[in-house]
Amino acid sequence: MSDINIKDRKSDQLLNERTIPVSLLAKKSSGVLRRRKIKNFVSWVIFGSFFILIIAPLMWLLYGVFKAAFSNWSFSVLFHPTAGNAGGISNAIVGTLYIIVGVGLLAGVFGVSVGIYLSEYAGPLFKKIVGTSADILSGVPSILFGFVGYELLVLKFGWGMSSAAAIIVLSVMVLPYVAKSTETALSKIPTSYREGAKAIGLNKSQTVFRVVIRQGLPMILNGLIIAIAIAIGETAPMLYTAGWVDGYPKYLQFTHAPLPYLTYLVWTDYNQPFKSAKILSNDAALVILVIVGLLFLSAKLIVRVMKSYD
């Protein structure tokens, strides 16, 4: 019996020695869990605050524009020009769409070409020089682009206030954005795609245009559409190069033909002492936001559709 009691006491002692570390481990794990919860909560608060700081100005902008425009909104402004007593903005909408097409073609061709060259063909030194130049160019104030365009295209070349001068100036202004977005898109394509194309006998040009560009096309188009959205929101370069006309633009006359555009109405009519002019300015601001929103939505849709076919 004594031997049995001794064994029982030893087993109890061993059990107590095993349960003590387990309890300490449970307390330690609960403390770690509590600290993790606190860190997680603090992270949510910090990043939520940053999100509010980003989204709040956008909401404030949308609220201000929509409130000002809807208080006197009429769909008739979309179907009448500003000429005469019609008091519409249809000519400015057409002129803005004219700018979208022109900048999309000009900046798209040259910007995408520069981005392709930088990503696939340029050497390290040339890429660094062009990249630095593009960064500097993207930081130049837009009014300086307008001033240079006025001195060079409007006066020296004798084009006058025209759509050609405006589209060229805006295209040069957004060229760095298109080139950079193209270069970034192509640089993200895995090297294995290029190696696989080379393995099946494709040369450099075939690899770039049949494989690399095809994979990066959604991001390239996304960057181009964002650049177009930036361009149509500019006013200063347009005042120097496009001028203004109350009627519709002359589609096949690229020089000596002023161009109507929405930002002119926002900038000019808002400071007029007439209520009708302020209403027209509010309507133009709303339409600009709608066009920019549609451009961004179309960019997201294009990316999603093209990725679904990969």
C-alpha cells in the first residue's frame, strides 16, 4: 500500500508540474491575443483616418458641384449652343469631345511609342535621361504650356486660336503620363513571356508587339484614359490656344478656328454678374464631372473585359 501511495503522490506531483506551464502558456497567449487586437484596432483607426482624408475632399467636391447644378438644372442646356439666347452648352460639349479624340490619338500614338521604346529598346543611360526629362516635364505648370503654345503655334506659326494648337499643347502636357504608364505596364510583364516567345522563334519586334504589348494593353489604355481626363480639365492652356466661339467647332478646319470647351464656361461665366451665366457655369461643371467619371469607369471596364479574355 505504501508503494501505491508513493506512486500516487509522484503522479500527482508530475501532473501539477505539467499543468503549471500550460496555465502560464494560456495566460501568455491571451496577452498576445489582446495586444494583437489592440494593434489591429489602432491600425484600423489610422488607415480609416487616411481614407477619410482622401475621400472627404472628393465628397465635398461632388456635393458642391451637384448641389449648385441641380438647383437650376434643365436638360435643355444639353441640346442648345451658347450662341444667341439659347443659353445651352451643347457646343462646348462637342468641343470637349473633339479634344478627347484629338488628345487620345496624338498623345496615345506618341506617348505609347515612347513608353514602348523606354521599356523594350532603350539603354540604361538613355532611359534615365528620358525618364528624368519626363518627370521634369510633368511638373511644369499647365499655364506655361499654354504660353509657349501661344507664342509658337498661335503667333509664330500663324495658326491663330485653333483646335490644332490646343490639341498639340494638351498632348505634349500629358505625354509624360502616357509614356510613364506604358513603361510601367510593360515592365510588369514577366520575363518568362519574353523568353517563351524567343524560344518559339519570335524576333524582338514580334515579341514586343505580339506578346508583351498584348499583355500590357489594359494598363496602357487605363493610363491613356486618365491622361485624357487630366487634359479635358485644363483651362489655362486652352485660353491661350483654343480661344472660344459661341457656335459649334469647325470639324475639318484645324487652324484659324476657335474651339468651344466646357472649362471656359466654368471659369468665365461663374464670375459674371448675371444669374443665367452662373447657372450655365454650374451646368458645365456638372457635365465635366460626368464626362470624367465616365472616362474612369470606361477605363476600369476595359481593363476588366480585356483581363477576362486572357
